[in-house]
Amino acid sequence: MITFLVSLAIQLLFDLLSILLPSTGLLGYLRPWLPVIGDLLMTFTAFFLVFQMWYHRDRLKKKYGQLSYQKIFLVGASGIAVLFSILIHSYIPYYLVRPSFWSQIPFSILATPLTSYIPVLGSYFYFLGLIFSVFFCLLGLLLINRAMFSFGLDYMTVVYLYFPEEGELQNHEIYSVLRHPTYAGAIMISLGGMFFPLNLYSILFFIIFYLMMSFHIHFVEEKELIRRFGDSYRDYRSQTPAFFVRPKNWKLFFKFIFGK
């Protein structure tokens, strides 16, 4: 909880620094990009902390044996807390603090909802964006909740990275349409955050989150899975998307979320 609150406060601080810092000199040029820098910094921090569970595994197992997971758990959990703060931050309308400031160029280009540039129908598209925001947010939360109760908290917290002999091969039908349902839920929540204001800031926030998540999956988690399962996992990865369900599999996807 402390990590979550500190991370959220840092992101909000970067948002407000755009208002507080002087408009001249180097800081003046940085001001419009401070919200993006803050988001990039905390996203990198989140995945760096989570990565430590993989990076230190062999050394910790050699040194602490059965206690190795206990020695690293809080580091990985802190990374997850930072990830949740990033998702929450994407829904906070910081641009409502001194709206007159954010309406000035160049801030207005980055903070103004793109729907406002659509003549006549802009307000309708704005509400459509809010509907998409709520839809993807709820869908992501339901998917994460369903994954947690289907596979267990031990899978969610990568216990079996340290105790593979205790794990079981998951053969749930959801894995035929998504390689990473939990991470897909986080991506959907982030996508909802993008639609909430639907401005250039929110689009950049989503791109940063998506790219960092993809990098972590491809070069950390799936590297481990390929090491364990070899070509069979490579074939599976080539046939099954990581985050987004193909239209032909939507029925199975929603059956997983809302089914028993």
C-alpha cells in the first residue's frame, strides 16, 4: 500500500510540475513532457521490480533454498503495486487542475480531448469514448478477477517460478485464445484509461504501458517458458495472441469471464 501511494504521488507530482515550474530555460521545454516522463519512469520502475524475481531466482535458491521466494516476494509485490498505481493514474483528470493552464499551447495540443476537434458531433464522440472507457475498465477487472479465482493466487504471484515441481500444467480453454489472460486484463484497463480523456497524453500513457508489458512478456516470462517447454511453447506462441482475442474466439472469451 505504501508503494502504491508513493508511486501514485510521484506521477501526480510530475503532472503538477508542469504547472509549477518556470516557463523559461530548459525546464520550460520539459514542462509539456513531464507527465509522460513521470509515467515512463514509474512504468519502468514497476517492471524493473517485477523482473528482480526472475533475475535473482537462481542466486536466491542457491543461498536460501526453500526460503528464497520469501526473500524476493516484497520486491515483486511492490512492482505489482506500482503497476496498479499506473492504471489508477490513467483515470485521474489532473488536467482539471487549473484548466486555463492546460488550454495554453503547447499543453492544449497534448491535453485537449481529440473529440473536441470533431465539429458538431464532438460531444457525441466524447460520450462514446466514456462508454468505451467504462467497458474496457470493467472488462479488464472482470478478466483479472476471473483469472485469479480460476488459477489461484499462487499462479498470479509466480510462486511456481521458484517451486516448479509444485506447479501443474494449466490446460484451461482460455489459454486457447489468450496466452496471458491476467496481463490482458491489465492492458484492457489501461486501454480504458486511454479512452477516458482520449487525448495525446492518454495515448502516450497507453503506448508506454503496452510496450513495457510486451517487452516483459517476450524477454522475461516467455523466455522462461521456452526454456521449460521448448519448441512446443514457440508453436503455441505463434498461434495464440498474448493480449487481444481474435473475433472468432470472442464467444469463448466471454464464456470464461461470465461462465461458471
